[in-house]
Amino acid sequence: MTLSLPFDFDVLRTFVAVVDNAGFTRAGERIGRTQSTVSLQIKKLEESIGRPVFHRSGRDLMLTSEGEILLVYARQLLHLADEARSRLLEPEIGGIVRLGTPEDFANFYLSSVLASFARSHPQVTLNVNCNFSFALLEGFSKGEFDLVLVKREPAGPLGGVSVWRDVLVWVSAPQLILDPAKPIPLILVSAPDVFRKRALESLQSLKRDWRITYTSVSSEGLLAAVQAGLGVSIMSKDMVPDGLKVLNEEHGLPVLPDTEIALYRAPGRLSRAAELLAEYIALALETPHRQSKIFDRERHATRS
């Protein structure tokens, strides 16, 4: 077997797009190629490494063990290539960029993204403000930010670009025992808040009684209340810290619909530094999850 190395970066981008967009057809739409072109590029990739990267079963695609390994390295290679291109082509970009972001999202996902951007553009000063989404949107409307990342309902409100799908779960301290005969104690952000809205609407749909036992203006405050066993809260699935218990239907709680993170840009002409950061964040966050199984809902998407 002869490997065609180094890898074709264009083919690697297609491979990652197929994984992250759940199929050949949607990947093609995302990267501006036809489904047949995407299929040919995946075939080229598999021929170059001498192994399949996907198992194909009807409408389902599943990464092979080799595909899972390649996905990790493909992301790293593409990220380094993009960082190198930015550094070489626009090394002297400078200025201040005012970014607003939810605190938990910044701590869990955004720190490495911003650190990488800072290495690529050392003359840019990042002014980052962490707050709840409703406060960020209020500041954004007053012109206090160049860019904001906010949690919101999928596809709404108008404006902004979705960059992250947020899977939500119920969480509590292990010592908290829910009594089905009593209202569920809730730990939530004050209104308006999309997580609060999700919690209350989901419980109302089950006609399940609830009472709010604790509110806070700090993500750390909410977490401390949950850890102390004061009640149940909602968190992003990937952000649940060790020591908390994820609750589900067996505990009398409904499945929560997903929310999303959207990126908003200030109206008018942004500085080049702000435009670059927006592009950098969107690129980094559009491939958030490594997936071992992906589903293509379009019948012809898996044909090669």
C-alpha cells in the first residue's frame, strides 16, 4: 500500500465538512460543492490512505476507527494551516476588538480560540466582556460591542449567524432527591433568559409543578447553588462539571430542546481586526463536536 502524502487540504476540508454537516449533500451546500464532487473527494481520500473512512449503511454514515483517527488530525492540520495563512498574509493588523460572550461558554470553549487568534494577530487587543445573553444584547444595541456571542432559540431572533448548537440537560447535586409529589426546585437566571424559558416551558408541557428556589447574576453563583443541593438547573451537556448528576425522564424531567449560540456583528463597517476575529470564531466553532456517527436525512446523500 502506498500513501499519497502529504494530505490534500481541500480534501480534508471536505471530509470534516461531511462529518460536521451530517452528510454529503449538506456538506456540499456548506462548502459550495455538489454532492457528487463531495463523494468523489471522499473516495479520493479513502484511496489515498488505502482504508475507508466511513461505514455506509442505507441512509446512515458512521466513521470507521481510521476515520475517527483521521478526523482528529484533520482538524489540527486545517487549524494550523488557517493560523499560518492569517499570520503570513495579515501579520500587522492591529486595533481593539470589543467582544461580548456568555461566561460559561467563554470559559469552556472560547479561551483556546481567542488564544490562537492572539498568537496569529499579536497587535490586536481583545476587550472581552462576559455576561448573560440578555445583558450582552442590551449592550450591543447601545454600541458597546463590535461582536457578541449570545444564547438564543434556534433561528431566532432575526440577525446573527448560528455558530454552535447547544444540547441542554437537567443537572443537580448527587445528594438532591426529587419528590414527585412536590414542586421541582429550580435554580435559574432571572428573566429574560433562554435557559429559563426552556426549563419553564418544558415543565409546563408536562403539567409538572415547579418553584424557583435560587437566582443569580453569575454563572459561578448558579453552579455553587446546584452543587450545594439547592435545586435543579439547566446546563449545556458538554459543560457539566464532574460531581454533578445529569437528570432525565427517569427523574420525571422532560427532554430539553436544543438552543444555539449566535454571533452578531455591529452594524456598519467593522474594523479589519473585528472582521478577522468574527471569521476566526465562526470557523473555529462551526466544527464543535467530534462525531462518531452521523445521519444523512436525504436519501441520495450517501451515494458515491
